[in-house]
Amino acid sequence: MQKVPLLRLHANIDTRVSSIRASHPDWQCARGCATCCRQLADVPQLTAAEWALLKQGLAALPPQRLADIRSKVDDLARAPSRPVVCPMLDETEGACPVYAQRPVACRSYGFYVQRDLGLYCKDIEARVAAGELPDVVWGNHDAVDHTLGALGESRPLTEWFAREAAEE
Ligand code: SF4
Ligand code: SF4
């Protein structure tokens, strides 16, 4: 069961995020700041452990909300386009309805770098370019990917939904 390693990874990310927030109380990333959720480079990828957790969050949603998400996932599977608007994003609230169960990539985004690439939005990129954040100790996403790799194969969100539908 990969739940424990996943929760350990969440805790590690939370530690890095808390540290950055503590040194920069004005950090913008929070539930409700969803620009990045509307501009995903690709369909979210999840390991089985992440999907199992996400399903718990989805199961707690009102049936109509879940039906809307399924419909958006189907649309995305049929006609993928880039950038991807996350099918789980609640456009009315402008927020993630499964925030507590969101995938690892969503937890680390805004606080991590991968080699020379900052994994954050244009707003944070602008602050970095302006030299406003020289003291930030960014998380290392290679280490996150290494841990995720040990949790098994990642699949696109669309595929997880399709597999589940096929089993019903
Ligand atoms: S990365 Fe940017 S758009 Fe995404 S939550 Fe953080 S501040 Fe908001
Ligand atoms: S799962 Fe939630 S946090 Fe992640 S991209 Fe989708 S709406 Fe945004």
C-alpha cells in the first residue's frame, strides 16, 4: 500500500511550503488563486496512490458537481488542447473542490524548481526576475519525482477516470 509514502511526501512538501510562507507571509499561492489551474501544460498525471486519495475527495462532492467534472474529463479525453484547464476546477468559486486531496504536482507548484526551471506561474516568475525573492530556498522537484517514481506508474487523469468507468 502506497498511502503512507504518499502522505510522507505530502508532509515533506508541506514543510518546504511552510518554510517559504514563514519567510514570505505575502506568498500568493492559496486555495482560490487558480490561474495555474487554468493553464496546465498537460493533463494532470497521477500515481495510483494519488488517484486513490483524489477519489476520496471526488466521492464527497455533490453528485451534480461530480457529473460536471466527469463531463469535462470526457471532453478533455476526446479533444485535448493546450493549455489545459483542470477539469476539477470549480469555475464558480474559482477554487479547487478537492484541495485536501489534490495531486502532488498541485501541492508543490509555486514552491519548487527543477534544475533551472522554476515550477511557478508568471506572477512568481516576475518577482524572481525582479530580484524580490533571493532568499527563497526552493524545493527540489527532482527529489519529489524520485519519490513519486517509487510509488508506481503515473497515468493521465483522463485515463484514471476511463479505467474507473470501465470497471463500473
Ligand atoms: S503558482 Fe501562481 S497562480 Fe498558482 S497558486 Fe501560486 S500564485 Fe496562484
Ligand atoms: S486538482 Fe485542484 S489544485 Fe490541482 S490543478 Fe486541478 S483544480 Fe488546480
